[in-house]
Amino acid sequence: MTASLVLGPMLRYVDETSATLWMETSAACTVELRADGKTWTAATFGVHGHHYALVEAEHLPPGTTVEYTVDIAGERAWPEPASEFPAPSIRTLHPQGRLRLAFGSCRTSVPHDALGNAGHGVDALRAFALHQALHNDDGARPDLIAFLGDQVYADSTSKEMQDFIRSRRSLDDPPGEELKDYEEYTHLYKLAWSDDANRWLLSTVPSAMMFDDHDIRDDWNASLTWREKMHGTSWWQGRIVAGLASYWVYQHLGNLSPVGRADDILWQRIRAHQGPDELDLTADLEAFAERADAEPSSYRWSYCRDIGDVRIITVDSRAARVLDPGQRSLLDDAELAWLDEHFQGGVRHLIVATSLPFLLPRGLHHIESWDEALAEGAWGKRGSRIGEALRQALDLEHWGAFQRSFKVVADLATEVADGKRGLAPETVTFLSGDVHFSYIAEVERSSGSRIIQAVCSPIRNPLPRALRFATVVMSYGVAGPVGALAARSVKVPKPPFSWKSIRGPWFDNNLAVLEDTDDGLSLRWATGATDGDPRAPQLKEVATYTVSPRSPESRKSPDG
């Protein structure tokens, strides 16, 4: 059986001299990557009858762009012969380069036609991809695209996904239209990543990813009650194992640096395999996923990297939660210790990428903190039941609903901004998604680093118009004073600082671009707009904002 490409190639981790290329193939094979007059090879590994390769290109020249090709079994597999897109290429980081980072979250996978667009809108990622292909400007290419959650929707499936599920089992059997196993996840990823323009973009711009709830299921780990309810079903154990196993293969493996991969036990198993036949990783991967769910401290999904003079800390705010009453935390002790280690100054910008906004609109933050106290028993057992019902019905499970970890991270951000953890950066910036509207908020402070929250959500999954007004009211209207009063009524301590919205909200399908410039941290949001042809959207600017730095003198630590 001749092997061919099923998905990819996707350009993942890239630094000054190395690059990682991920792909799925139709059969076991050896993949060849050719670039800069060199060839690198990788044998596929298997999971549940599917085949994957991760090719590591080394000793590339820094700060250069080189075109590449992929061969399988001696035949050209990428670029495709009839492709109308520019040749795929690898651009290594420049030692003195300035970061340009695209980011966003929440993208549904439906056809790019008038029927598919109904209710979903234009795919902002596709509009961005077509813009990049049209101009093919190496100087405007992002160094990285950060996908901050809900890359796939395992619990809210499209007609195409339901057709596939129906071909395997009855939709009347649990979990119905939701995903059940690894095979169904593979098809979901295929639907998400097969679009021609997006496939080209992801073959030539590096990407980094972090899961959120819909990659597994809505409200994943919202509370102990939610978790116990899921474990009481006949299908949850299969879902969580398949979800984490497929996430490791399709998303997480490519996040890792060469050093990070070398420390990964599953990658060690792949690299150590010497047999003539393809390695079947199924049993090891499923055991790993089951352990990662049962013992979150056994594996860290978070990761950190520096690009130029910017540090990017990508934080898992889902799997590492502590849900026991009285000990609730968005991050367990091991995760908090890791974050504390990396949350340091001495860089121009410190970026914390977390799927859930750290700084929600103030009113919504207060309501979530009130609901947590209510669910934890501040008003007795009846109030606890009401709080839990509200938490699951209204998705009240962001950082504000985990006050212990919110305060710890707020203190870390303040210490860095005040120069107590090394030279204060120009900004401490949180990048997030999840909430299906975009905005910028800022902590109110007159000296030290500026502390910013920038949200870009969704890439393609807009709120219905009827819900947008309710969202604004809940987030920015009466929720402010009412939420503050409610939080005081259950004796929730005041937040360690105040913040306010400075731009937004915007409800468009958006992709944002952050750029480190001489004038400060530049932020731009753009959406896709069509003129009759839904498959050929144009990129349209929604908003821009530059976070100008304070003077170096105002960012000095109190002791100088």
C-alpha cells in the first residue's frame, strides 16, 4: 500500500537553527524533508491504525527562509503539484528579531460556503491565510500562531462529523452526537485542518496550541460535582482517554522544543524504537492519557519559550485543576511552582498565554467569585446547590471562580511589574480566548510595567446576535455594581488590584496579531469579509491598539 499525506505537513516548533514538521500519513512509511540542500527523515509511529511522523530539521541557518518539500516513499507529497499557493517554507528565528505573534481561539469546522457560513460566519483564519498567500511578504509573516483553545469541538459537532459518527454507531446511543473514541477524534481533526488555505498557512507558519474545554467537553473540570457526574456515565472514561491521547498526538507533541521532547516519555519510546516494523504506540499512549487524567501532576501540558526579548508562558488552565472543596485552584501546587519559576522579569515583554481570560470584565469576575463562594457553602447547602447549578449553566468557571489561584497569579504579575523579579518588562500581557468576544483590559497602576489582558475569540464561532446584548449587560453593565455587592455579601476578599476595559468588546470572528515594536506592544484584530464568494474572504481590520511603555525610571524596583 502506497502511503500518502492525510494531514499536514504542519510547521510546529521553530527556533534559530531547528524546525519541527508534523504530519499524518495513510500508511506506515518513512518521510523525507528536504530543505537548504539537506535531507532529514523520520519513520511513522502508529496509534489505533493511524500513522504519524514528526520530522526534526537541524542545523538550519539562523534568520533565513528556505523552501522545503516532503517526499513519501520516493514520491513528492508536498507541495501538491497543482497547488496555487506559494511554495511552503521554513523561516528560522533571527537572533535579534522582534516577535510577531498571531493568536485566537474557538474555531468550528464547517464548509466555507453560504450554507456552512450560516451561523458560523467567515473563517478569520482562512481570511488571514489567503491574505498571507496573496501578499507572500516574508517580512509580515508571523513568527508563530498561538491557538488558545477549542481547536476542535468534541461536544458540539457539525453535520459532516455527525455523518461520520452515524456511519460507525447509532446516534441514539451515548454519547449521541458527541465524540466517543480516538477514531472519531481523528476525523474531527481531519475536518478542522483539511481546508486548502489553512493547510498551506499551517505548513509555512509555526504554530503552538493549548486545549480548552471543548477540545474535551464543555465545562471540563468546572467543579468536583461536574467531574463526578461525568465519571458516572458509561462513556466518559473513553472520551477523556481519547481526547488527551489525540491532543498529545495532534497538538501537544509539536509544541515541544527539542529539549522538551527529549524529556517526554512517549517521545523517548518513539526515538528508541529500532525494529523493522512501525512502532504501535496505542497501549503506551492510552495508559499515559489515563494516568494524566487521574493524576494531573504526572504530566505538565504547560510550556514556556523565549522568542527574541519576549518570554511566552503557555498555561494549562484545565487539566491541572484542584477541585476538592476548600482547596479549589485552577492550578495545582506543582503547576503553581512551575509558573512561579518562569514568571520572571529581565525581558522586554512577559506574555502569559492562557485559554481563559485572567482579567474578565470586572462585573463578571465578581459574579464568578460570588458563585464560587456560594457553591462552596457560604449560604449553606441550598445555596451551594444553587451556586453549582449557576456555575454549570452560565459557565462561571474562569480565573475569577478560582480565587486562590487568581490571587497567586495576580501577586506574581504585580511582583514582576514592580521589578521584584528582575528588571521590570515593558508589559506583563495575558493573551486569552474562550469568551466569544474580544477586548483589551488594563490594571490600573501609575508606575512599573503595564499589566494588560488581550482577548481574541472566536476565530470562527460567533455568539448569536440575541446573546450579544446579554453578554454586554452581564459583563459591562449592571454586573459591575451588582457583582461587587454580591461578592461582598459572601465575604470574598477584594481583588489585589483594579482593572478596566480600555477597548472593545468586539463580537466578530477575529484573529489578532501582536507585534513587539519600538513604539510598544502593537495589537491588531482582523476579521474576514466576503463580496459574494464565501470561499474567498478578504481580511478586514477591526481594531488596533499600541501598549506604549512607561519610562524606564518608572519601572525601576523600589530598591533601585
